[in-house]
Amino acid sequence: MIEKIFNVFRIPDLRKKLIFTGLMLLVYRLGGHVPTPGINKAALASVMQGFNNSLLGLYDMFAGGFFSQASIFALGIMPYISASIIIQLLGSVVPYFQRLQKEGDEGRKKIIQLTRYGTVLIAFLQAIGVSIFLQGYPGTTAGPIVPNPGFFFTLVTIVTLITGTIFVMWLGEQISDYGIGNGISLIIMVGILSRAPHVFLNQIKQMNSGLVNPLTNIILLAIMFLVILIVVAITTGTRKIPVQYAKRVVGRKVYGGQSTHIPLRILTAGVMPIIFAQALMFLPNTLASFSTEGSWLNDTLTRLFSPTHPVYSIFLGFLIIVFTYFYTAIAFNPVDVADNMKKQGGFIPGVRPGKSTADYIDNILTRVTLPAAIFLAIVAIFPSILMGIVDGIDFSLASFFGGTSLLIIVGVGLDTLQQVESHLLMRNYDGFLKTGKIKGRRRF
């Protein structure tokens, strides 16, 4: 294994990509410690400790802990994710966006540009909500969160947070273009991993003080290991559809005649449905931030959409299942596959070419996607279940033993490792696995 790691740095192009990716992620982590002007950090820290089991605490985890620090990167990359969801949804119902999706590179560039505009708009709305929340929160023992509230503070906060979001989006695009892996996904993963040391150290302290049973930690680690195994199995699993190609004689050469298969992924959508669903689950909290602290709307939305509430779990699970099918439909088109097979003289034994083949593939895809979607939903709401059966565990810790954060870490890690593996195999180096290539998930 050590020799294979050294092989990674023997390839000049791969070495440059890895170094560039590391530097961009380092810039993101260092830049996140620059505070937003006009905020009492001590008061904010005391307030955010009470939101660990709320949606704000979950948002803070996705933002790499920068939201609780009122950093210039407090909004993280989530406005970009939300804008991407909206654009992809519009691509399914609006003819203009459907035409852009069919225009190749030019259409893709236009969609990316519209996504950037949408990111700025969503970041603008969220920045307004953040400024209202910070100014309207009651004073703490450390003083008010905003010592000098007013129009100037609101303006500075909006400009700062929007600029920070645009810069994070630019970092993600640079990693995708010149680094290794998908930049947006890597930024989310690094943000989640940055919280891990603090979470686990806090658990060790509680264990040493006698607040947590050591046997509980052992059981939690076993659960985490089991969840990781199942996530890898579901993410890399495929359903092979046999395909037979007819023989064709072109000049003096004979083409076709061989048997092969279509590797249909069990989880074609990867972990993107979880990221999409989680981004939408932040909307109620955004709406609550626009209302007055202690009002009926604020209290209702905050209570119902807390990660520990059953309503939150039901909505999150439903959205994950819906987005799994939605993203699978975008990523894999059975009609195109059937048409390409027909043009090349391929057919599935016992199935007529054309529409019957497309229906056959679509039927199999629908069936194998259902258990994968249900599995994603169960793992995503597993922290809430874990908190109900294990005493002395908070949501931030439970999410590392089985939940959205664990799914994202494993999925992004597999994707990045698969890209490194492909570079090694192209240069005639052994990959990390002797049994074959790593099947990574679909890129964002």
C-alpha cells in the first residue's frame, strides 16, 4: 500500500492535481476563520451551543463550522446546491431549460452561468435572514450578538456573506477543472470532516467523566463500521443486464457477435439526493429567520423542522426517495441506451429492440432504485433514531455514526479514489485494489 501511495506522486499530472486540490482546500479552511465585521463572537458562541440539535447546528456542520463563527464563509456552498436543484427541476418542466440541456457545451455553459446567478440570489436572501436573526436575538451574558445593529450592519453582512459564497463557489469550480475530484463535493466533505475531531474529543471527555458508558461507544463504532460497509456495497453495486451483439461483415472484417452486459448501478444517483434533500430542509429555517424571535411562525417552524422531530424525519426521507428517482432519471436515460444498442446491432436476449428494450431497462432501473432510495432515507434519519434509543448522545455525534455526513464522506471518498485509480491504471501502475477498479459514484 505504501508503494502505491508513492506511485500517486510519481505521475506529474496527478501530483499537480493533488497539490492544487490540497492548496485550494487549505485556502477554504483558512479563509473561513476570517470573521464577519460587527459581531460579538463570544455571545454568538454561547448562543450557537444551544442549537447543536437544531437545523442551525446541521447547517453549521455543512458549512464546516463557519456559521457558528459568523465567518465570511458562513453560508458555505449550500446556496450553490440550492440553485443547482432549482435549475435541474426547471430543466424537467420548462422548455427553455430543456433546450439548453440538449445544446451540448454551449448549453451547459449557459446553465452554469444561470446557476451562478441563482447562487447570488439565494445567498442574498439567506444573508438577509442571517442579519435579521443576529440582530433580533435577545442579549446573552456575554452581551448582544450585534453591539451596533442597524442598516450599516445589515449592508455589510449581506455584502460579506454573498462575496464569501461566490468565492467558495469559485474554489469548487477551480478544483473540478484543475484538481482531482468534484470541487463542490470535496468542500462539503472537508467541512464535515473538520468537525469530527471536536465531536469525538467531546465524546471522550464525557466518557472519562462517567457521563457516557464505554460500551455505548463500542456499539456506536460497530454501527458506524457496519453502515460504511453497507454504503460502499450499495454505492458500488451493479445489476448486470446481458446484451448480445449480432455479427456484421464490413469488407473483410467481422464485427460483433460477442456477449457483454450493461452495468446498471443500483444507486445511479449516488449521494446527491441526500445533499439536495438536505438543502431543501434548510428552507423552513430560512423562513423562520425572517420572522420575529418568539413569534408563532418562528416557534412552529423551528420546532417541527428540528432534526429530532418526527416531522423533519418524514419530510427528509420522502424528499430523499423523490430526489433519488429524479436524479436517476437525469443521469440515466433508457431510451438513449436502447437507441444506441439498436444502431450498433445489440439486443437483450428475449426482448425486442427499440421501445421494448427501453421499457425493459426502465423497469429494472425502477426496481433496483427503490431499495437503494429507501436505504438512503433510513441512513439519513438514523441519527434521530439513534438519539431516541441511546442516552447522552447529541445530534452532531449521532450524525457521524450513521447519517447524512457519513454518507457524504464515504461517497465523495469513493469518487475521488476512483479518479486517482484511473490515473494510476492509465500510466500502467497498480491501483489501490488488486481485485479491480473502484466504482465511484456519479459526479455532481
